Amino acid sequence: MKATPDEPQTWAALKPELRDSWQRSAQFLPDPGAALAPVEMAGNDLQSYRSTHPLSLVLPIFQRLLIQPAAEAGLIVAIGDAEGRLLWVDGDRHSMHRAESSAFQAGATWSEEAIGTSAPGLALATGRGSQVRQEEHFAYSAHQFSCSAAPIRNPHTGRLLGVVDLTGDEKAVATHSLPLIYAAVSAAEAELKVLPADTGLPQLTTLGTVRPQLGVASAREALSLRHAEILVLLAWHAHNGQNGLSAGALAEFLFGEPGHEVALRAEIVRLRRVLRNSPAAAGLDLQSRPYRLSSAIDLDALTVLTAVTAGDRDTALDVYGGVLLPASESPGILELRSQLSALVRESILADGTAEQLCRYLQLPEAAADEQAVYTALQLLPAESPQRAALVARMQR
């Protein structure tokens, strides 16, 4: 039996996730045959809103990784906010012109409340990647297209920022479509993570990046690897209750052997100069005997440690974009890197949901983690579109 939006007795033919969405949609849209997505913003209002939205900062990433390939395949990419309002719609010009007849355009709202079941609306409602084929849309006006979508979050807070959608013919729901979106979202979130959160404290960004940065909301400063190592070690040990590190202890963490205090002092002098001359440091300074930070900082690695310890795996994954200072070879950093990586992995494998496992598997360090793939396959529903990508990954 074929499911039809205005015949609830047929909805049993739908996959559970879609059936739940149709049931929610029916509460908002009593007449799916007449429903059309509302265009709530246009012109200068839309332009002004887009220019201040956080996703505008990563638009070039989506242009390179998603919009250009989509246009070549005859598809459309839509990037929307957390309420489902489409902010940017780009891609194949012919498909975009067709989509406008269904109000799939910038300024239109594609939440479940506004237009019923669609990939953007479903991704926002569930917080997970989704795929919706033509007649699986609740509103008849959307039946001419298929779509895949995934949410994007603020990597500092885990707060939902919006949704990224791929729309068009059957290629939009092909096996590789969601992984392509996930890759673009991960790259965008990694870039957003480099932008300091507005906490009032200087934030040190060290995870998964070869460009460690210190900054507050109004300013950022690229740090040398050695200076980032010093700040990480001092912040980490302060978090563990130590009131600073002696010159000998800090030098051994950095160089792996005693006797490098002179080299350490030279680096401390240079780091102090950087901190005192940079607005990105927000007044942070180094104190001596023992070496310690003058005030607290937001260290992304400690945010992950705290989240994992509290069992908050979603926040840990939001912030954890890769290993700690991947370019560092300092013994003290290597130890912390190994410790944090193992804690994240053990937490996700032991108690993570299927979605959390899939998010973990997007990390570079999980590229060859067969145990994590097997665990995800055991937890994913049989109808999940992510299963095919994981099975293909195991066959490489």
C-alpha cells in the first residue's frame, strides 16, 4: 500500500521516522494538497539577517565542498537557520528555477511546522541526518524533489545553528549524499571552532588544528606551537589542582628530559611579550615561581574532558574536532593527547548512541577504527541511510 498524506490509514507503509514526522505534520497542515512553504523574509531584511548569521562565516567552505559539486550534478544546496528558514539556496540554475515553484528559495521556511515533512525539517526536528524522497514529503507541493539534510551546530556550545540540505532528483538521496553533507558540515564546524566563543575569557583552540589560536570574541591571535604547548600544559595542570609548574617540570614536559630550563625561559619571555601586546589575550599573563597563568582560560581540550567525565557525549563531540595539537611532539602533550583521545573513544563506544558513533567515525583518528564501525552498525536501524556508507567503508 502506498502512503498518501491525506489518507492516514495508509501511513503504516512509511518508515517509522517518516511516519512520526507525518503525524506531527498533520497537526500543522490540515490540507497537505494546498500547503506551500511561506516566504517570510526577502530583500534587505534577508540580506541583513544573512550577513550577521554565524553560518555566513563558513559559506566559502560550503561553496567549495558542496555547492560546486552539487551544481555540476544538477542539484541544489540550501543552508538554513535553526528555525528552518532558508538563508542561501545555490547550485544548478535550472533546478533552482524549478524549485521556486515549490517555494524552495531563500527566505522561505522549511520547518515541519511550516511545510511538513522534508529533509531540512526532519533534520531540525530530530537533530540527525535525514533523507526524504519525492512522495515521502507531506506537502504535495514538494513532491517534485528528493532531498538529504543534516544539522550544523555551534562547536563551542553544541547549540543548533541550522541545517544543510541537498535537493534535486534521485542523486540527492544517493548513498553518498549524506556523507558528502556530513563532510562539509564537519569542515564548517571545524572552522567555526577556530572562532572564539563569547565567554569573556581568552579561548585556546588546540583540537584537530595545526594552527592553534588564542582569542576572545573581538580578536584572535595565532600562536606558535611551542607557546600553545606551554599554555595547554599550564591550563591542564591548573585544572587538576596544581598551583603551577616549576621550570624543571615544565621543561621536561616540553623537551622530554631535564636540563632545558634556559631554553624554556627564553620561550616564556617571548610568550609573555605576545600575551601583553595582544588584545586576544584579554589581560592573560604568565606568572613565575612556579610558572602559572594569571587567570583562567577556556581550553577546548578541557571542555571535552569535562563533558566526557560528566557523560555529556554530545557536547564532547561538538567540541572535539580531532587530537590535541596534532603537530606537537612534546612528551607532555603526547601524554595528554593520548589520554583525551582514549577517553572520548571509550565513552562513545561504551555508551554512545548510533548517531554519536557516526559522528565519532567522521573524525580523522577514527578512519581505521573497525570496532567503532561494527558497533555503529549494531545500533543503527535497518532502514538508516548511514548503514550503506559504513558497510562500504568496511569493504575498502
